[in-house]
Amino acid sequence: MTRSPGASPDEHPLALAVRPLADALGAEIIAPGQAGPDDVVLAWEGENVIAVRLPQLSESLDRILAALERSHGMPLSELDRKTKQSVVRNLEARGAFSVRHGVETVASALGVSRFTVYNYLNRENAARGG
């Protein structure tokens, strides 16, 4: 595909293909000339056409929590205990607790204490024999 010189990177087929993934991650698609050292520049047929700016981990956790609320159809704080435990397992598998203040952020979203989140994590690890 040939692009016109003034075409926006957002109009390129690569940008269109990457957009759903970028949106799910909370990433931003930018022009390659705006890319910084932490951005990912993507090429198409040897030409740099877009760059992807990934969000900070803390922003990703907020997006994950919002997506979980949408998928459950209610605030996470209104879930029953068993479902909250399942949410904590899911978040642990996704690395949510490696983020600074991750436990506090999750506890707040679930409407429980940090101790409760640690308790859910410890129960899960004990059940796995870890």
C-alpha cells in the first residue's frame, strides 16, 4: 500500500491493525518521529510508520481494574467474596502486585483491606503448595 506523504500514521493499515491492542493496553499510537527511547517503533515494508507509547504500569492496573468492572457489570466492591478472590487470582497472574502500591490499589477497588488481599494471595499460594 502506498501512503500519501501527508497521511496520518493512524490511517496506515498497521496502525489500524495495532489499534485494538494499543487500546486494550492503554497505549498511545504516535508518529515515529515523536518516539522516545521507551517507545516501540513499528515498520511496514522497511518504513517506520507508527510508534507505540506504552502506559506506565500503574496506569495499566487502573485500566485492568476498569475492564474487570465492565466485565462483571458492577463495581468490584459489590462482588461477593468468592468472586473477589477470583479477581485477586486473575490480577496476580497478570502481575498486578508487582506494581508499586498494587495491593493498596486493588484493595481499594475491591472495598477490602490490604490484609484481606494478602490473605487471598496467601490462601491461593497455600492451595498450590507454595
